Amino acid sequence: MNYSFDFASVFRNFGPLWDGLLVTVELTIAANAIGLTLGFGLALLVMSRFAVIRLPVTLFIEFFRCTPAIIQIVWFFYCVPMLFNVFLGSVTMGILALGLNLAAFNAEAYRASIQAVPREQLDAGVALGLNPFQRILYIVLPTAVRNSMPVLLTNGIGIFQQSALVAIVAVQDLMYQGKTLATQTYRPIETFTIVALFYFAVSFPVSQVVGYLERRREALAS
Amino acid sequence: MTFDFAIVLKFQHALLLGLWTTLKLTLICILLGCILGFLVALARTSKNAILRGPSSVYVEFFRGTPVLVQLFWIFFCLPLVLGVELSNMASGVIALTLYMGAISSETFRASLKSVGREQLDACVALGLSPWARTANVVLPQAVLRAAPTLLSNCISLFKESALVSAVGMADLMFVGQNISNNTARPIEVLTAVALIYFVIAFPLTRAVTVIEQRILKRLAV
């Protein structure tokens, strides 16, 4: 291999990469805000007694879980403006697409942990005279969030990685800036390696935290 | 606005060809990725630090970066690094196999851990060679326990395979985007493509649930 590396040409263009990373982080945080809240709502609806509520929500969740994220994003960017005649900024569109995707995955995580809330606790809630809303807020929610925390974090960091997909529809995130830079400088190896390291530097610590939480829970359970 | 879903039928041939590429790519990568994943899982649980170190770095790196970045790296950089031309299919297979290897190795590692320490001691007592121990005692149990998660990994891979469209491989996603751009009918075409993916992935996710319950029952006995 006779290739002379030139990482300096990438570092000279550090500015755009850094801006890209900020957009990526913004997408991730906003999508997680949607995913964590909407996901919980969806999880409650999917366990509803009424099929009229349950079926559409199930369909929504399964559809987002069973199709590639890239087609969801492309679909969102092309079809939503045509169907609903709304034109939002590209970052907002990216946030909505990623947020809905994450909500579907988080709903599954919440559902498993909501089902694990002991029946007696809910009965105790009734006995104490809490109304259904209070029971969800004070009994179900805290336990569900605690139990599903590792999965929620894993999903959250997953969306951080999936957010690279919005580069395909020209949102100027880290991946997009990396692609542009690689073309401009003719230095794909250096650029993509550094972009990969950027992503890795953010997601690795979080996955270590998830691992720690899981080990601690196993230790507490045994 | 009017919909014209008949337009999708006009292009069914191209879409089927794309689907075939997607399926071929997915199946090849599942096969190679599972083998790689099992070997990497063995390496990561070995006592030898020379095996453990690099395999851990490999797994963490591939799990910690977006698949899109991995694909771009392999499409644009690997030919430069190796100094050889790689076909689209070859790069796609390499990228997705490495990804599948990384995620399935974690699955195998968890299932290897669940093989009881006593069984390994029993192997020693029976005088089995390390090879016989791995192939006849560890592997069957690891595969059985890993099966549901492994199957979900396969479904993820099927979905992630749509990313190769971004580097110009003519898979289902790529064909769909092409048709939608040329006919200016994104709603019909992209929805149809999404439905094709859904129709394949959804029954598989149901199957995972069923298999999981069966295996849990079997292991409980």
C-alpha cells in the first residue's frame, strides 16, 4: 500500500465537522425527547382494552419496527410535504422522522416493563383512592422507566447512529459534512475514519454505561 | 391529489430484481456474519489477551459507529487501502458481514456465558479435546439459546441492507428511489417499497416471538 496519509487536511476543515456533530447531537436529543414521551403514550395505548385504539397503534409500531429506517426517512421527506402540504425545515423533518421511529421502538421497551409492574401495586393504588391518571403517573411510570432504562438508552444511542441517515436527504449533519469534505479534499480515508471516530467517541461511553447498569441490576437481582 | 398505484405494477419487474439483490445480499451476509460472530465470540471469551483485545476493539467499533459510515468507509477507502478494485456486491458483502459479525458475536457471547461451568468441567473429566468440547457441547447449546436474538439480528440486517442503496447498489431501496424520482410519484412507489419490506420483516418478527417462547419452554424442562 503506497498511500500517504494526510490527516492535516481534515483537521484544517474541523469547523464544518464540528457543526455537523452539533446538528447530529441536536437531532438525537430532540428525537429522544419525542421517543421517550410518545413511546410511553403508545405503550399505554397498545395495551388498551379497546381494539379501536389498540389496532392502529399496533400497526404504527410494527410498521416502524419492520421497515428500514432509511425508507422511513426518505418517505417522510418526499411524501409528507406532498400529502399534507406542509413544508418544515429539513432538521425539523429529520427530528420528526427519527422521533417517530424511536417512539415505536421505545413503546416496545416500555410495554415489557409496564407488564412487569406487579398487579398488587395497582390494586394498592385503587385502595388508596388514586385515580387512573395518578396510578399511571406515580406507580406505573417510575417503575417502567427504571426497568426499561437499559433498553431505552440503547435505543437512544441507536437513534444517534441512525441519524446519519438524514445525510441522504441533505440534512447537514456529521455524516453529510464528512461526505462533502471527503469529496472536496479527495481524502476519503482520513475523513471517514475521523467521522467514524466522532460517532464512536459519543456512543461508546453510553454503551459502557448501559453495560454497567445491566450488570448492577443483575447483581441486585441475584 | 390523485393516487395511481397502478404505476407500481408497471415496474414490478425492476422492483423484483431489486428485491432479489436485497435478499441475496442479506442471506450471504447472515451466513458469513454468523460464522464470523461465533468465532469472534469465542475469541472474546478466550483467556488469551492477544485474541481478546483485537476482537473486542472490532466489536465495539462496529457497534459504536453508524452502519452508513462503515459502508462508506468500505466502499471508498478499502479499495484504496488494499489497492484492488472491489465490485459493488463485494463491498456490500464485506461491510454487512462485518456488521453482522459484530452484533451476532454479542448474542453468541451472552449465550456462551449461559453454558454452565459444570458442563465444561465434565468435558475435561471425559477427556474431550478443546475442539470436541466447542463443537459438540458448547456450539449446540449456544446456538439454541442464541436463536431468537440471532433471528432478530437477521431481521435488523435485512433492514440495514437498504443502506447499500446510498452507495449505488441496485437493491430494492435503490430501485424504488430511482422509479420514484423518474416517475415523480414518490408516494405510491415509496409506500409500495416500504410495504414490501414490511411484508417480509413482519412475519419474521412474529416468528421470533413464537420461537423464543418455545425455546424458553424447552430450556425450562
